[in-house]
Amino acid sequence: MNIRSAVKSDIENISNYDKHVSKEELDSIVSLNRVIIAEDRGKFIGWLRWSLFWDNTPFMNMLFILEQYRGCGLGTAMTAYWEKQMKSAGYELVMTSSLSSETAQHFYRRLNYVDSGSLLLPGEPLEIFFVKKIL
């Protein structure tokens, strides 16, 4: 398995799965070096996309592993890779969120992310926010 920063040629692969952002926005995010790719022998198997919450705190927007590769520690490895990058960049805190209806909340808690608030939008399940100190 290989984890690396995304490049422009990865945009097509990511956009086949990530319907939360347009290709144009994805191009911008990749150019900011805010997407990480996971590959298995050159085959695309997942990505992590992040931004800055309040323009100063790294926020993991999306962590997605193709179904056949789940449960093998890839999500943990990608998150650790991202956290290491954020720590090297001088950040001391990272954030993410998960819907209360998703099992991802348990994954983040296992990785020592701490519940830190929530948001309830009309017609949506509760969004739980998590933080982790990476000192």
C-alpha cells in the first residue's frame, strides 16, 4: 500500500466517487495539496480530503476507502499520515465530523478523537464534531 499527496491526474479517479465537490473545486483542493491518495500496487483505493476550519484548524472533510479494502487498517494509516503532515506543518489540533447515523464516529473515537460539539440541520441526523490534539 502507498499513501501520497494527490496530483492533477488523480482528479478523475476521485471525482468518480466523491460527489460532494465539483471537479473544479477538487482541482483547486488538489492544487492546495489538501488531498491524500491511497493505492495498492498502483490501483486507486481511497482518499482523504481536508480543509481549514475557521481558516486555521485542519479539518478532515472526507475519508473514503473503497468497500473491498475496508477493515484492513487503511483508514487508520491514512489518518495517521495526515496527522503527521499537520503536526509537521505546525498545527497542534485537528478536527473532523461524522453523522450520528454513521459508524465512522466509533472509528474516530478509537483514534483518540474527542467529541466536541454537534450540529443539527433540518431533516438531517446529528453531525458530531471531533477534535484531537497532535502535540
